[in-house]
Amino acid sequence: MTRTILDIHILQNVPPSNINRDDTGTPKSAYYGGVRRARVSSQAWKRATRQRFGELLPPEDLGVRTKKVVEALAQRIGAYDSDLAGNAEKLAEEVLKAATGSSFEVPKRKAKSDAEGTAVAEAKYLMFLSRRQLDALAELAATASGGGDVETLKKSLKDKEQKARARRAVDTRHSVDIALFGRMVADSADLNVDAATQVAHALSVHRSDIESDYYTAVDDLNEESESGAGMIGTIDFNSATLYRYAAVDVDELQCNLGAGLQDDEPSSTPSVKAVTAFLEAFITSMPTGKINTFGNHTLPSAVVVTIRDRWPLSFVGAFERPVPKTEQGGFLLESCRRLAEYVPDVQRQYGLESDPTWVFRVGEETRDLAPLGGGVTLKELLDQVGSVVGERLESGA
């Protein structure tokens, strides 16, 4: 069976910054090709991508990942029927127990300071539910509780059919972000959702050293006679030309989204919407670590997107040997040359030359990448990729 897999390759310059740090506050790094590289974890860039979804997709297409899932559902129950607001937290907890098999309790830190006993129970781990799933659970809580009675709800949920209804509510109508990034429900493995997207750790194409900035802050109310700083400190940072990579299994994505988010639309529409949203969000997002300190707002210099029908393929091997800076300085020009030589060679050797490819690039330093695919702007890239993905899904290719 022919598959549809979206490969996304990005070269991006990031100036002095600390967008993803470890437990000591130092920018994350990794050894590759025998030298230390700047690294941005996949988790950091997935988080940034999810945050960008909020600007690209309506709220009903997205989910919420939180331990405070009882509180989130209680708000939906109150919105569904304001008369249920008084018992909303208890109703929410009972429905979630039946739906996910999980237990909920008030965190110790809140229990100690909660003299009136009004603290809301929380899950023991982050739970990821779509807004439509929360709405379905809210409706179930309202109808099965006989108007808000907790004991009535408990008895109702002991019925196999009602319990199955609760589980179906959290296992259908997945949001775009759940379908893309997956979900783990520790207490009910059958509710897990396999991620349709894989995101690699971003690596610098060259050796990257960590530097430290010694800074001082002046006390505004100090007199001229009062010398010295009000505060001093240091912050670590680095700078890098990053190679970023992600792959989307479009077939898995369509499976996760199921029948779609609208009953009257083609079956491919939700997947096309999710693919183009992910593509734009992944390209344009930036993790926000220390962003106020460094203001490192950059966009990619080059993006290469390929639709494959066999397997995903990263081009990080082009940079196993660290890229040297040019005589004028900088790493982007040589990075593009490396990629332009490596890609045709590996695709020829593995018989992948016919896979459709688009190249979105900025500046003369990226000109060597032009022969790799059709040149496009960001808007053209999104339109054309969405069109091809839709055609392939509709034709069953």
C-alpha cells in the first residue's frame, strides 16, 4: 500500500539565545559528528508549534493537556447547564473516572492550604482531551445525573452502556493536536493515540560553544554616592545555524481524526487542514525560552518539503561532518551547498527521485537549494502541499 508521508527540512539561523535550557540553565547541546552542537529538544519545538496552533485554528479544533482536567470539565458542565454549576466538580470527577479509568485527588500542596475543603481534585499526570471530547462528557454528566445528582450519576455509570458511552466520548472526535502529537492515558492503554508526527531534535550544523553573559542591574533609587549594582548575575547562551526536521504520517493522521470534524465535508478536509496548520506552525514557531532577554525572533532561511510514499527520511547526515564557516563568516551558504549535494545523491541511491518536492528559501546564500524542487512562497507551499495531500487521500493513493 502506498503511503503519504510529509518530510519537512529547515535551515534556520538563531542569534545569541537560550531558547531551550537544561536543569542548570545552560542551553541544551549534543555531540554529533564528534563535536558539540547546539540542540533544541523536540519537546520544546512541539510545544511552540502547539502554541502557534492557537493563531491558526479555531479553539474547537484543539485540545487541552492538563492535570486540572476535572476543573476544565467542570467549567464545560457549568456552561452546558448553569443549574449544575454547584456540583460541577463532583460530576466531572465521576464522569472522568468512568471514561478514563483514572483516579483523581487534591494535591497535597493545595490540601494543606484549603481550610474550607473546596480545592478541586487533579489527575496524577497530564491528560490530553479535545474540547469536543470535554463537551461530550459534559453532556453525559448532565443527562446521566438526572439534573445534577452525583449519586444518580454514579449509579448510571455502572451500567455497561453508559460507561461505554463515556469511553467513546474520549476516544472519538480527536482534536488536531491530539491527532498529530498523540496521547497517553496511563490507566487505559486502549485510549492511547499514536502520534502522526515525529519531530527531531534540532541540531546546529556546526560546532557551537556556550558563552556566558555577565550582567548588572542598577537600583533606580540609589544616590550617586551609592556605588555598585542592585543585582548581578550570569546567563549562558549560544548561537547556531540549525537543521530542523519533522515528518507527518498523513495516513495515521487521517486515522486519528476519524470521520472528521464536520459531517458535511470531504473525508480528506480535516487531514488537509491539520497538515497545512502543522506545516505553517512548525516553520514559523520559535520556543520562547529567554525570549525577552535575547529577542531572538528569526524565521527559517530555507525550507524543503517532500511528500514520500515509502518512508520518512531525514537529511541530517549531510551535516555529520561539521560545516566550517566561510571566509566571510557564517554557516548558511556552506550548509545549503552540503544539502544540495547530499539530497540528490541519497534520493538517487534509494530510488526516491520522483517524490514531489518544494523549496521555500530566502536570500542568495540559499540559491544552491533551488534545483531540489519547485520554488514557492510560504502561502504557495501551504496551498500546493494541501492540494496534493487532499488528492492522494481522496484517491486512496
